[in-house]
Amino acid sequence: MRKLGVIGIGNVGVTVAYTIVSQGIADELVMIDTNEKKVLAEKLDFEDAMPRMPYHTEIKIQDYAALKDADVVITAFGDITASVRTGNRFAELEINSKNAAEVGQKLKEAGFKGVLINISNPCDAITTMLQKATGLPKNRVFGTGTFLDTARMQHVVGDYLKQDSRNIDGYVLGEHGNSQFNAWSTVRANNKPITEILTAAEIAELDSKPSEGAWTVASGKGYTSYAIATCGVRLAQAVMSNAKLFAPASVYVDSVGTYIGYPAIIGANGVEDVVELQLSPEELTKLNESANYIKDHVAQLEK
């Protein structure tokens, strides 16, 4: 039986849950939230939709014990309004560090041994805290990280070149936040290096567009949901089907000593391998600066 859990049924979590139910990704879905009225309402709404869906999903709520044998748990707790208001995902650190400690402990007590995928912000720092709180191996805990930011870069470059965004390869690396960067040395369009297609001036013009787009969505809607939920579910599917998906995510990178957005192979064991990139000296500097930014914030909480 394919079993998934979603903890945090806000705008993102409920979109994750709807995607799972509507696409028949799980046989059983466990939803947990501090707002019992909300999570009950979402359960009933899904069950009302079930007679018109092509799939059936058994739905349980508010039961950590039911997660003991879950294949994957996705965490999506938090207060997005803090990030939107400040333009900084670290604005959620104080509340989500407490959430991570509580959720991690409850998962540990439930005997959860599956793979934990974190969406909650600041993604890299909270993923770090969840790994420590659950005691799970680092490869079995990872975050969506720059999987979404990379998709935003693909969208921006694809639009500029009038190409399908899926024809664009490459990575956004680092923190899922203000210190992330486009690793232009890795970007290719139709298998041709972007540096051979665009001028340095054009690349500089596009450089800030992916992150600007993120805040345009967040400020316009008050949150983001579809894109990040799609990323979370895609990574969960990679685990459940042992897909060996090659994708950037928030994974533990030994060379920088923290969880950070970096390409990895995602399969049944979570992070199967971290794939080293040949970055430019400037990009390596940015990666290390971003890693230090994440570690500094985590260290402040641990004092």
C-alpha cells in the first residue's frame, strides 16, 4: 500500500494533498494540522469529491501513529505571511524552528522510518532541524530547496528564448532564499550552453528574474502554492517509484557542511547520491557564501 503523509494543511499543504488525491498517487493519505477544524473540513471536501474521481484514496487525519509505515511524509507547516511581508524566508525561522522540533519529535515517537521531504521555510535550515529532531539519516531527510527556483529559471529563460521551459537545463543553487544564485555555467538550451546563445548583458538582465517572479506570485496571491506543491509531489513520487530522479533539492552536501540547494539523485532511499558540479570560481564562492549564511542562522538558534 502506498502511504503518504502531509503535515501542515495550509495553502501549500492542501495543494499537495489535492494533487496526491486527484492523481491517485497514494492509496492512503494522512493529513495533520494544528487547526483541527480546517483539516477535518479538507478531509470531508476530498471525500465528497471522491465519487467523481478516477481514483480512490483512503484519508486519515490527526494521527501521527498512522505515519509509522508511511513511505513519505511531506512537511508544509509555517506562516507564509511573514515571508511575504518581509521579502525574506528567514522571517519564518522562529516559528518554524519550534514547529520542526515538535513535528520531528512526534515522528520519532511514532516510529516513522520513511523519507521526509520538507517544504517549510526557510527550507534548508528547517530541513536541518527536522533531520536532527527525527534522528533519521541525512539521506532520508531532504527539502524541496532550489527545485522550484530552478523551475523558475527554466521558465524565465524559456520565455526569453521562445522555447518550452522543459528544453532548458541547468541549476539554481544555494539557499532557497535571498542568497540563491543562477549557476549560469550549468544552463543549456536545447543542449547548447546558454553562454553561447545569450550575451553577458542579456544574462545579467535575466539574472534576477526568477526570484522576482517568486515574489510577484507571493505578493499577488498572498502565498505560493501550485508550483511548490508540484515540486514536493514530484520528489515524493521519485522516492515511491525509486525513479533515481536527477534534480536539485535541499540535500546535505559534505563539502559545505549543510543542507543546501544542489543536484542529487532521488530514489527509494531518499538522496541516493549528491552529484558534484564543475562550477566556476565565482559560483563556488557564491555557494560557500550561501552555505555560511544558512549555517550562521542555524547556529544562532542552537546557542
